[in-house]
Amino acid sequence: MKDRKNWPNKWIFILAAVGSAAGLGNLWRFPFLAYEHGGGAFLLALIIGYLLIGIPLLTLETGLGQKTQKAAADAYGSIKKGFRYLGWSALSICFLVVTYYMAVLSWGFNYLKESFSLGWGSDTSAFFFDKVLNISKDFSTIGGIENPLLIGFIFGWIAVYFAAWKGVESISKVVVWTATIPFLILFALILRSVTLPGASIGLSAFFIPEWQAMADLQLWLAALSQVFFSLSLAFGIMIAYGSYQPKNSGVVKNVLRITFGNFLVSLMSGIVVFGTLGYMSLEQGSAFKEVVAGGPSLAFVAFPKAINLLPSFSVPVAVLFFVTLLTLAIDSAFSLLEAFSSAIKDRLPTVSTEKIVLALSSIGALVGLLFITEGGIRFLDTLDHFVVNYGLVIIALIESLLVGWTKKGEELKEFIKSKSEVWLGRWWGISIKYLTPLFLITLLVTNAYKEFQAPYEGYPVWGLLTFGVLPLILVPLVSLKLDSLGNS
Ligand code: PHE
């Protein structure tokens, strides 16, 4: 059989993995979580989370890909027969994520265009919700699609398609740019941010730990789930990327490099966002708490507002910020596609990668249209909530039990150990066998409890069921079908 294609060298692999890991989760999810959960206390919890769970699991995933030279479906299948199905489920979730991730990309393109003239004006909230999204009046009104969003969306899908169309070959070329540019720009943005008056208000909120917050279970759950989401774990992505590493390469050192690169992007984003928002609170004479919002509104409402107020360099800062957002998001988006197409290619080796990626992109774009409609942001928010809090958690739980408690899992450990110059020692076993499952079960139970206390974001229950629960029910069903691919 023909040898599997490899990354040109280990640095390209690391860039691709950092590119996937560093995304919107670093730019807007992390700073907000840090702010909500005691600033530096969260940062510390996050670092502990990386050490306890993130690094062992990332080692597992890249090592599994490398050992089997297969993407998620066949890789899991090699541990235990029947578990190929788990891989397909992870990949179906990838597919759901990429459909809505692309909507955010299309907002980003529109904001980049506006950046040159600061076209959002003074009421940045009205601009985002009423002008860009033209948000519908309630959950049950889907509404039409705004042309600029559609154009951004198509543009985004074309870009993502051509990044992924030749698998690692095309990705290798793209990540040299998309995974390095954010570092350079964030560095420039940091210089602007920390030299603003009032920056220290934001930075102290970000860095100084509120020690009592560390006793809060919620802080730990938030930090650990951020570790999962941020390292793109449990989606099958790192298995696919690892599978293109030569079988004999080291594992652990690369994992450490990837984790560090990803952490650095979070840290840099936090400094930029918090320094700037600190300035904004000083300028407006408002309490720091009032200027901060999480999620999309941080990037598309609060940050543009802060940019308006800058004493100088506002246009370059605006342009650079949205270029960062786009470059961070795009390599996360195509990694999702790549993980899926690699697994299909493993099963259907005679079909060209171009065709597989084209089929996935076309279906993904069609489904994704839903998220750029006037009601789209609520559907997006709902699906994201269920995917991150349940889909991902359940997959990760099965994954850690599967590897932690089987003989093949033990062999995987030996394999990684034999290849790596540094080894995690007994830590790996303890983490995969006990800590990770324990944390995931706690997370699952707490999340479910919260779900029943009040509907997420006050959305109607039918809406949550349709756009959140139903897709997750479809995942195992679709996976059943996928599992028969290439079985003759
Ligand atoms: N790691 C990405 C982020 O932090 C999110 C992501 C998860 C992207 C899984 C791809 C796959 O934004």
C-alpha cells in the first residue's frame, strides 16, 4: 500500500496544530472567562488544567494518529472493534461546528471591510445586531439572508475549501501564514493596548488572582472545559493531524510546543482585549465590569467601540484586529474539514481528496446558510452550547475510558513512550484513567442540572430541542451510516 502523505517537517505539523487550536476560543472566549472567574485565578486554573488533562489527552490523540497512521474513525477502530463508530460521531460533531464557525467568519469578513472606515459608527451594538445581522424579532422567525453576509460566507467557504482540498499538502502551505500572522499582529496590538491610559485597570482585572475564586467549582469546570475546546480535543482533529506525522517521530515534545503556542495566543489576546477595555472604561468613566461582554459581542460590539475611542491608530488597530480574528478562525475551520475528509479517505482510498472535501464543503455550506439568516445567531448560539457542553464531553469521556482501560490503550502508551524523548511518567495513566473521566462526569452532571433549572439564555424549549438536542441525536444516527462506508 502507498505510504501516507506526511507533513513536510515537524514545524509545519506544529503550526497546523496550533492553527487549529488557536481560534475564536482564544480571542473572545478565554479573556471573558478569565474576567468572569477571578482574573489571574482563572489563568492559574487554566495552566493547571493544561498540565493535568490537556497535555495528556493531546498526547493521546496525536500519538494515536501517529501510531495507526489513520484518522479518527479507523484510529479508534484499531483500539477496539466497533469503536470506529466513536470516531464517526466525533467527526459528525466537527461537521456541525464547521457549519456555524463559517457564519462567524462571514461576520469577520464584513467587519474587516468596515474597519477601513470604522463603518460601525458610534452605536456598535445597533450596527452588529440590526445592520449586519438584521436580527429577527424572536426565535421562531428565521427571516432572510443579508447579501453582505452571504458574500462573506461564500468567500469563506471557498477559502476553506482551497485550504483543505489537497489535504496536508495544501494545508501545509496555508498554515505557514495563518498560524504565524496572529502572533505578529497580536504583538503589535499589545504595544498599542498597554500604552493606553487606563490599560492597567483592565490588565489588573485580567492578571491579579482573586484567590477565593479558586475555591469555586464553577471556575474549575470552566477552566477545564476551556482546555478541551481550546486544544481542539475530542473532535478527532488532532488524531488526523497526528496521522500525517512519520510513525517514528517523537510525540511529547511536539505536544508541549503546541500547547505552549496555543496558550501564548490566549495570553496575548487577553492582554490586548483587557488593556483596551481598561482604557475604554477610563474614557467613558464607567466601571470596568460594565464594558465587558463575552462571546460575539466582545469582538463585534465592545471591541469596535473601544477602537472608536482610541486616540490614534484606530484604523490600523481595527484592520489588524479583524485580520487576527480571521486568520485565527480560518485554520480552525479547515482543520475541522480536514479531520472528516481524512477519515473518509481512509475508508475510500480511491476517491480523490478534492472530491471528498468538495462534497463536505457543499453540504456544510448548505446547512450553514441557516446560521447567516436573520435568526441565525440564536440557532448558532444554541447549537454551540449543546455541542460544547454535551457532544464534546460525552465523546471525550468514552475516549478516555477506551484508552485508559483497554490493553490496546496500554500499547498506545508504550508506543508513545518509546518514541518520545520526554515522557509524562505515571501522570499520563492517572490522568487518562481517572482524572479526565472524573472531571468529565462532573461536568456532564453539573451542565445537565443547570439545563433543567432554566432554559439556556431564556430561549424557548422547542428551540433548544430543535437546534441543540436534535442535531446531537442525529449524530449517532448519521454515524451509523458513515460506519458502513467502504465496507465491502
Ligand atoms: N480550538 C478552537 C478555538 O479555540 C475551537 C475549535 C475546536 C476549532 C475544535 C476546531 C475544532 O477556537
